[in-house]
Amino acid sequence: MKCPFCRQSNSHVIDSRLGKDGEMIRRRRECMVCSRRFTTYERVEEAMPMVVKKDGRREAFDRLKITNGLKRACEKRPVSMDAIEAMADRIERGVQERGEKEVLGSIIGEAAMRELHDTDAVAYVRFASVYRSFKDLNEFMAELEDLLNQRTNRAGPESPRKTGAARRARRKSAGADNPPTPPLAGNEPV
Ligand SMILES: [Zn+2]
């Protein structure tokens, strides 16, 4: 930090305190060349990019919109508000970590889909059906089947989180060359 008086960059901090709102640090510095004192402020850069909509409009990133979308998808599902906030946190962080000035709305939508996919199948399908506006029932069923297969595979031997149920299921199907894909019926209602 250059001294505002003599333009030399050797200074040391003689006092450092947090601003009233806790979002800023005020530092009192002393120039080691001319010994004059000056103050610097340090705050987190508000680096949320603008969201680019399908029609090209830009709007400010709005976390509330994401939280509301997730909440709607999780209505009457066993998903806690903490879980919803945690999903919104990860989506927000993901967007921020891209470090770009703009982000496509679809990237946020896809991130929300991934979060819901890992959280609650019904909430995911609800969100996906609105978000992707499936053209017809076949497309929708293909997506659903895909999802169910992925969930089945995740309980497989490669999964780091082996549940007792998964182990039992594997023992049961041991010996079968092609364990059957579970039918759609009998899974969670949509
Ligand atoms: Zn100076």
C-alpha cells in the first residue's frame, strides 16, 4: 500500500479494528519513510456476477429466488430448511467461484437440479419438470428412469457410503449376471 504523502510502499500497521457492521476492517498505518499516518479499509468484494436470462436480459444474482425455487420443489417433502439453505449456499458459492462477471441462468438452474437430485428424488423431478419443461411424457419418463438407475448404481460397490440395505441387496443378487433394473412402479410416488 503506497503512502498517500510520499508514495513509498513501506508502511506498517499500527492499529487494526473491525468496523461496526463486522464487514470491514479499518487499519491505521504508519509510513516507514516519512512517518506519516493513514488509514486503509478492507472489505469483501461483492463479486456476485450478473445473471444472463434466456432472452439476453441481465439481472442481479438473487439468492432468494434460488431458495424459493428449492423450497417450492421440496414442498411437503422431508427436506429441512437447513438442507435447503445448504443447497443455496453451495449453488451461490459455485457461482461465485466461477469468478466471472456474468453467469448464464441455465448454469444456476443445472446446479439447482444437481443439488435436488442428490437430496430428494421427488423434489428433483418436480423441479426438473418445470425447469426443463419436458416436451412429452416419454422424455419425462426417460429422465425419471435415468435418475432411478443412477440412484441404484450409487448404492453399488463403488459407493463409499455402503448401507446395510445395499449390502444385503448385493448379496441377494450375487450370481446374477445382469441384475434386473427395478421397475418404476413401487418407487416413490411422483
Ligand atoms: Zn510516507
